Amino acid sequence: MKILNILLILISFIYKIKGEIDCVTHSNDPSCVNYEYPIFNIRVDINRLCSSMPYMPICSIQKSCKQVRSSNGTCDEFSILGDSCTHDMPGMSGCNNFKKLCSKDSVIKQCSRIQSIKNLPKTMDIFSSIKSICNDMAMDGCEKCTKLSPSCAVLPIYSSLCLQMEGMSQCSNWTKMCSPSGNLLNLPISSGICI
Ligand SMILES: *[C@@H]1O[C@H](CO)[C@@H](O)[C@H](O)[C@H]1NC(C)=O
Ligand SMILES: *[C@@H]1O[C@H](CO)[C@@H](O)[C@H](O)[C@H]1NC(C)=O
């Protein structure tokens, strides 16, 4: 116990001498402008989100980006994390660091480079659209979404339903997400989602 305490004091002492600031908790500090949140941590956060809610859109997006070997723009993993944490599920613990890093008064440039998927609907809104579509009409894919479970990857399933039945009123958010004025339609991951 004593040795551990001494070690901790020593570590914090060295830390102070180096004058380094923890940019996650002090994202408004001018010295943090060029701070980059490590890719390892980004992946830990995404994994945390996707192991508790594997059906969320960002989990499918991450998979698609891997498949098409894209890692920039909207497929940059920090942008993927942002899709969940600024918009879909900011309350989840996997978003704690992101919310600090990119808080309102953050100076970190990495936050301003984020490219979000435009008009990406929220997990719960997509799920209720799926339920409503499947209630109106039994279609392929509905069997995976009798409840919100890992088998119900909401984004690809909603998309496949709407690709079959574009005219359904419950597909209005899909139409918006995939409209030519958005960005998803022209991304390499649009196949199976918009086209
Ligand atoms: C990502 O990289 C590819 C290949 O280098 C390039 O064609 C594309 O324009 C880039 N996309 C963005 C959004 O920067
Ligand atoms: C579309 O998304 C909005 C929020 O972005 C939501 O309020 C609305 O209920 C959704 N519409 C449908 C038909 O699911």
C-alpha cells in the first residue's frame, strides 16, 4: 500500500514536471488545439457502445467502412464515434470521453474535422419505423426485428425494407437520409443502404 502511494506521488510529480495537460478533461486549454484522441481509445469507445447496443447504426457503419476499406471522411472512426455521441446515444458511457473532448468550448481541431452522416435517423426512431412497417406488411427482415436485439441491425434492415417499399410513409426518414442533397448516397458505404 505504501509503495503504491509513493509510486502514485512520483508519477503525478513527473507528470507535473512535463507540464502535460489531460486534453480529455481540459479540452478548452489552448495547448490542446492539436491534440488527437488516440485511435486505440476511439476503438475502445466504439466497442463499448457496440457491445452494449450492437444494433445501433454506427456499428453497421463501422463494419461497412471496414468492408470497403475506407477510413477517412465519414468513415474516419472519430467521425463514426461522433455519429453516435453527438446525435444518437450521447448518454451512453462510451460517449463520456467524446463529449468532454468535443464540448462546446473545446479547442481541439480533431472535433471540427468530424464529418457526420447527414440525416442519419436515431436508433429508436428507426426501430419504431421498422416495427410499424412490419406491422403493415410481413416482409423479409421483419423476423429479425420482433424485438430490439443484436439480430436487428436497424440501419441495414430499415434500408432493405425501404429499398423494397420506397413509397411507405414510414420510409420518409430513409428517403431524407438517402436524398441526393445528403452525403450518404455518394459514399462508398451507400450500397445496401441507399442503393
Ligand atoms: C478519402 O480518400 C479517398 C482515397 O484517397 C479520396 O478519394 C476521397 O476523396 C477521400 N474522402 C474524403 C471525404 O476525404
Ligand atoms: C423521423 O425522424 C425524426 C427525428 O429525426 C422523428 O421525430 C420521426 O418520428 C421520424 N419519423 C418516422 C416516420 O419514423
